[in-house]
Amino acid sequence: MKVRYEDEALSLVETNQAHRLRLPVQVVQAARRKLRLLREVADERDLHAMASLHYEKLKGKMDGKRSIRINTQWRIILTIDQDCEPLELVILEISNHYE
């Protein structure tokens, strides 16, 4: 699937300017691996099939959003743009699950 960022500043995670995001180095490295995987999937069914992503639809105030795990603490929060053909994953944020 195609991946795009809601906030272009977040796209720095895939560049040598990732330090500007003030994320831990291990989170940046793992996020890059997960983003490569996201680009390789054909559709949402593939996301469910890849158990290592821990892909889930969020509820409550995050209803309509989805997440995948970067590690036990960090998540990539995203939505699926249904208006695009083919569908696009829109990266909303990289967040600390416990903050």
C-alpha cells in the first residue's frame, strides 16, 4: 500500500533528519522497518495476517484509527484513506503508548 503522512514533519522518520523528531534511536529504526512492511502489503487483510504488526482498530476517542506496534511501548497510529484507489495508509502519529 502507499504510505503518506498527515504531517509532513513526521516523514523525517525515514530520513537522516529523524533526530529532529526527538524519538529514541531504537524507535526510529524499528519504525522504518514497520513502514517498509506497510508498503509491501496489498490490503488490510495482509495487515491482519502479519501477527508481528499487532494491527488493531482503535476504540473510544481514537475510533476510526488503527495502530501497529513499533515495540512494546511505541505505536504507529494510522488511518486508511478509502477515497484513494488503491487505498493509502495515512500515518497520523508515532506515539508512546503509556503517555
